[in-house]
Amino acid sequence: MPANDPPPVPAKQRFSAYYADRPPWDIGRPQSAFVAAAAAIRGRVLDLGCGTGDLAIWLAEQGRIVTGVDFLAAPLEQARAKAAARGVAVNFLEMNALAVGAIPERFDAATDCGLFHTFDDPGRSAYVAALAQLLEPGARLFILCMSDSEPGTQGPRRVSSAEIHAAFREGWTVESIAPAVFEVVPGIPGAEFSPSGARAWFATIRRTA
């Protein structure tokens, strides 16, 4: 890091600032890529980086048994209030996604809407290792992340399909990676993409060991 550059803002502080208002990814419903894949998201589901709970609650309404995890208290309070208002049971936990291996439960599926692309390389490795402790052989992970085809540098780190394959090369099979859209709320800070959203990848990855 050059001497004159400010130190990076810690992730918890950075994301807390987003939730002081409305983050651009909080669109009030599940991302369309997950809705399209819903039939494959079965059984006991872990929703990683669940935010205010729209995907977790929707999956529970479809009959899944859902645990949502986020490292911030404020969005989880909103998620619990939403679930209560809709009469839906979701287990929301406040914890770092890199610590989810400590959850005394196993899952048939996991969903990741915009978390994978926030990690640096060591964090990415720790994330994959934590998931390996939670997902049964045959379980699937569904990731929506920013694609390297999205122009510019604003917003999250871009991810290539090769990086997804590399991250899940041992004990996993990448079944598919398809172009998708990461929908955002237009006109608010952090949503400097086209009105339809940012270019993304939607990956389906199966635990094999």
C-alpha cells in the first residue's frame, strides 16, 4: 500500500454505513437468479450474508428449513421483523460467515447472494473451508457474485469464472456458471450500474467430499 493511501475501512464499519440508510442490493425481494433456481434449492438451507432476510424468508415460504447468517445486528433486526410480520419461521444468527463451521448443524444447500465477491484471497479460502464443514456430500452451494464482465471499478471486487473454479477445486464440483444480473435499487449511492443491475455470475457448486 502506498504511504499516502488511507488504511482500508474494516468490512463491518463499511457495511454498517450502508445499512444506516438503504444498501443498493436491498431490493425488497429475492434476486431473480435465485427465484429461477428455487426448485434446486432443497431441504435445510443456509443463507450466507442474509442481510435483511428477503431471500431467507422467501425460501422458508417455499417450504425450506432456513438459517440466515449475517455479521451485522441492524439488518438481522429487520429480517426478524419481516419474518414475524409474514408469519414465517427462519433462524437468524449474528456471526461472521467465516465462522459458520461452528454451527452444530449440517445443511443440504447454501445460498450466497453477494458475499463471495467481498472476500480477499485468504478470506475466500477460509470461506470455502467453513462451508466444507457444513454441507453434506451432495449438497449444493448457489452463488450470485459480481462478474469480471461488469465494466468499471466501482462497487465490489469482480470475479472471473476461472476464480470460482479455482476456489472450489478440491472436494467440490462446479456444475454450472451462467451469466446473470445482480439487481440493485437505482439512484442510491453504490448503485452506479445500469438500471437493470450489474453483470454477475450465478454458480451452482456441489459438495463431493
